[in-house]
Amino acid sequence: MTTQETTLTAGDAEVTVAPGNGCRVSSLRIAGTELLRQGERYGCFPMVPWCGRIRDGRFRDGGQVHQMPLNSPPHAIHGFARDAEWRTARAGDTEAVFTYDLAEPWPYSGRVTQIVALTEDSLTLTLGIETYGDSFPAQAGWHPWFNRHLEGIDNSGDVQIAFEPAWQEERGDDHLPTGRRVDIKPGPWDDCFGMPDGVDVTLTWPGALEMNVKSREQWVVVYDEQEAAVCVEPQTGPPDGLNTAPRLVTPVEPLEASTTWSWRRL
């Protein structure tokens, strides 16, 4: 077992994973061009065992109410996995597997597995959550920070985001969905969208690269309020979903999710 960074290569694509820093994809380079914002809090990190914010850090499971640390007051945000040290279970040239055991203050025991698989023109990330005991509600997803502008490519313009969601979750003043579904509003966004046929978002850096972010999951958060980067976050439910749309991890049925990013040169 090791927590050293793992680098995968396929053709001119190279991905680096940092299991000691939340098992985030710290770098994704295509022909030497970095697609992800650099820095220990950026790259692309897994959101486990929940995605986005939990209202006041509290969620209910049956008759019990659990309080999570308020790491984004007044809410809890993005789970614990991004701050944890994961273990490298297996690493090859183009695929690696990492694990993380759920621990306090999460009230349930279980294991999270992330598989990172690279080809010459795609990256697939897969998350699985299994329980060691009781069933529990959970979410899984990814929070990539894509560079708004690609360095070293003179004719690359700022990234353009294209997608056709069925609805937008109305966002309250507390940044959480109100429960109402509304028509799509113009950006900039820090919003959750519903895509019942699966997440399908295209990022285009004009004159340079087109990337398609897909997932069979039906929820995506798009965040483009920062100058340096934009985020396209496939996930298994909306923010505060542990309370409003929980997915159950059971002894016979783990929670599994995947996303594939595929690209082509322009």
C-alpha cells in the first residue's frame, strides 16, 4: 500500500492522482497542456459520502439525526474524502484503484473505492461505496476545476459550456435548492441542474480542444463564478440530497457512479 502519487499515460494523455491528498486527480495533460487548475485544493476531487452542501450540517436517517462538522458555515460541504489519505490498491500503466475507509465523524462504517482509467482520448472515474454493517444514505460525485483558459495555446479562447438540462434547481439565498424546479436561467452559475437522460456537458476551448463530460447520473452542478476555472460536477443527487433524495448503501447493493471525459483536438 502506498500514498505516493500515481501517473497514468496513454498516447499523449497523462493523468496524475494524489491518493494522499483526497485521491484527487491533480493533473490532466493532453499533449503537454494542463486542463485542470493547479493547487492542493483544486484538480478534481471525489465528493464522498455526500455532494455539495448539507443544510446546517444535519441529515436524518430514519429516526436519527446526524450532525456533520460545519466546514462551510452554516453548512457542511463536499464530504470527507477530499481531505482524507487514500490507499493505492493497484496501479498499472493506464488504470489504478484506490480505497478509503469511512471513519468518524461519519456515523457508519464502510469503504470507498475509486477507479481511474485512462485511454488516448478519454478518462473514466468510477466511485463505489460499500457498507461494513448497517445500511446508510450517501452520495457520490466529482468536483473538477477545469482551467478557463489553456496556457501555452495562443489561439485558445476562454472555455465555453454547452448543455441542455431539463430543469434548474431553484437556488435559495443559502445556496441550497428550495425544492422547486425552474426554467434554465442565464449564468454565471453555482447551480444544480437535472438531466434525466444522464449528464452530458460539452466544454470547448475555441481553437484548441473539445471535452465531453458524461455520466449516467442525472444531476450536475455547474460553477463558473471564478475567473480562473469552471466546474462541471456529475453527482448522484442534488445538494442537500442526503435529506431530499437519499441513495441507500446496503449490504447487498453498494452505491456506484461513474463519469467519462472524452476529448478531441480542434
